[in-house]
Amino acid sequence: MWKHLSRAQWVAAWCAATIVIGACSVVAGATMSLGNGAVLLVAGLGPIVLMLCVWRRAPVITVAALVDLVNRPSREDRS
């Protein structure tokens, strides 16, 4: 199930979770000071930035590599 989620869905879920946690902390009575806001901002944006930097898509195949794959004789033909 987790493999079927796209990168955009993961980012949206993380942003929603961060907003919900921030809203719950304000409702619970936590004062929103500069320090609390900075911690919430880092906790919300840090993992997203890291995920977007590390999570790459599959490399795009070039035309030359595709032609080489098509024209390469199979192992069964070599024997």
C-alpha cells in the first residue's frame, strides 16, 4: 500500500500532519512564540526538503541505449 503513493501525496500528507499538530498545540494552550514557530517550521519543512533532494526518479533511457538494447544479440543466439 505504501508503495502506491506518489511523491506529491507524501508531501501533502506531511504538510497536513504538520498543520494538524500545530493547530492542536495552539488549541491545547501552547503559546506560539518565535522559538516554537521555528521548531514547527523546521519539523514541517525539513523532511520534505530532504525527501525531494534524495528521492530521484528512474533515469531516462537515451535513444542510443535503446538502439543498443534492441540490436544486441540475445544470449541464446550466441551458443
